[in-house]
Amino acid sequence: MRLYTRLAMLTRNSRLFLISIFLLQLCSSVFAQNGFVHTSGADVVDGNGKPLLLRGINLGNWLEPEGYMFHFDGGPQSPREIEDLTTELIGPQKAAAFWKQWRDTYITEADIDRIHAMDLNSVRVPFHWRFFDADDAEGFAIVDRLVQWAKKDGVYLILDLHCAPGGQTGTNIDDSRGYPWLYTDAGAQAKTIAVWRRIAKHYANEPTVLGYDLLNEPIPHFPQLQRYNKDLEPLYKRLVAAVREADQNHVVILGGAQWDSNFKVFGAPFDKNVIYTFHKYWTAPDVSVIREYLDFRDKYHVPIWLGESGENKDEWIAAFTKTLEDNHVGWCYWPYKKMDAASSPVTFDRPQNWEAVVKLAAMAPGTGNAEKRIAARPSPEDAQGIFDDLLMKVQSSNERVNDGYVRALGLHPVAK
């Protein structure tokens, strides 16, 4: 009704008003008939057209490892750097086998069951583009499996391109080469478009997949990189066009520049089924922090969604969650689990002798330092034992639930 009232105020001609109502109802009924989550004015609604407040968690560190979650302070941070360290320690073949087992172990059906038991209704799945670089790429098998687990539990999936070809940030989180070449490299843009077209074709008829978060946290706040702000929305338009070639059903999700915080880069919405997402860390937990996004929602009558937040004390989590829900903003905290940490719903212990790996990780990298690194490192056999223990530690049966954090989210703690 809120949307219809606004239309009435904006439309003086009654015939145009009736046409507008008809078109809105037609779009809504099409999505509802197909059972897909979709947008309705400023609201997100489920496949039956009922309002849906997203309460979710990010499956970070699964398909895009990050150094800080391994406690590699001052050491390797990006997926490529972490994989290079693993290769240095246990060799190419065993490293490849470790990472394959990591992807099969870190998130399993038991994790999705636990997420459902906590009363979360959605998960965001950050991924590296290389897992979807072909029609038979590994990522499809991984997400297909995840879809079945989520479908059973009634949990929605949001697919998030965390590491785009060429890099959308130039930092560790996108596995780039130290600069966001995506905005100027035609080849990187073509690969990104192909990835989303491929994903959209594969999941076009799957309602458990809620939507596509097209680029995670594009363009840092670094002054030298804000020159690319003007290029972001045109790139989004190309990505959405590629998705819509194969998929008219799913929501597309657009994040602002400067780590998903700057909505000034956006003009009027250019797709009928779009959510705009923002991320907020280490701010005040009150409404002043989200006011500009609420204003954007009111101006354009489109949904907004907090795609990432967290990494904070329980008191802050509770206060910010209340602020979001009081203002009808869905949320998705970061991350689901971390090693030896209280700032996530789930945690697991460090592997035995993990400090030997942390120590090596903190040393100056490169073959120019090979002698010092070889002298400081554990043997290949000992390193293999450490990584084998890590795979044991990340199994859901060996983890712990941080009850205080879960309660701060307004959820139900569950055993392990």
C-alpha cells in the first residue's frame, strides 16, 4: 500500500495511475507465480509476495581465503598469496589436494543445518571468479550441492562475486595484482561478463538462489582510485544486461563505490528487480550511519540491504541489528566462522603447531629470502601434519558456537 500511495501522489492522471498499478501487479504476479524472491517497490518479498526480511550470514574464507582469518598478520592476505605459502610448505600436488579438501570440508550440509537452526534465512556465498570460468568449472558442483542443502532447510543463497577478473579493488579481498584493472582492462571486463552470464544461465530456474551480488566492495576509498567511480554504474549495466540475457527471474544486487558505501555513483534504477547493498564496519550503531541509504530507498522506492557487517563486540552487534530491523533493513553479517575468534557465530581452534606456519608467513617473502625461510620453516612432513589437523579443526563437529554473538543477532544458539 505504501508504494501505491506514492504512485497516486506522483501520478495526477487517474488512467496512468491505473496502468501503473496494473503493471506493478503484473510484474509481481509473474515473479510470485514462478516462486522467486523479488522486489516490490522498496520491499523484498518471497515467491508468494509476502514481505521478507533477510537475516543472513556470509560464508567467508571458503571460496576466497583471507589472511587475517588464518592469523597471518603482516603476511600473505590474498587467496593467491595464501595458496603460494601452502605450496611452499607442502608442495604443489599436496597443496592442490589440501585446497580441494578444504572446499569440501569447510562448509558442509551440517553447517547449513546449523545456520537454519539459528533461525537465519539466508547466506551470502563469496566466491572467486576462477571457480566459474567454464560451464563445467568446480564452482557449479560446489554451489549445486549447496543449493540442495539450502533448499531442504528453506535457506536462500546470494551469490557474491568477491574476486572479479582484474580486480575490482586492487587489494587482497579480490585477489588482484595490486590495482583494480577491471575498470580499464577490456579482457577482464569480458571475463566478468562471461562469468555472470554463465552463472545466470545455470541458475535461472532455481528459486533457492535469491540473487546475484555482482561486485563485492568495488573501488576502495583511496583518493587515487576514486577516478573510477564514474565507471562503476556503466559496468553494472553491462553485467545486468548479460544476466538478463539468460535470467529474468533473479534479483540483481548492486553495491556502491568505496567498499559498498558510496551510493552517489548511482542514478535512477535501471532494472525492475534490483536491490542496492551497503557494507558498514566499526561505525556508530545508530540510524545516522544508515540514513543516506534510507533516503536513497525513499527517493527511488527500491530495497536496500546490508550485505556485510560485524567483526565487533556483541554489544555493538546487538545495537546495530536493532537499528537495521527497526528500519526494515535486512542484514548479512561477516563471517559465519573464523579460527580462534569470538567475533563470529562459530569458531574453531588453531591447528597444533600453527604458530610455525604463522611465523613463516610473517617473514619477508620471495626467493631472495629462501635460505632464511628454509631455515625457519617446519619440515614438509611436519607441515603436512599441521594442514591435516586444520582440516580436522574446521569440521562442524569440532567447532564451537559463540553463544553471546548469536544472541546479539537475536538468534537461537545451537549445540556446536
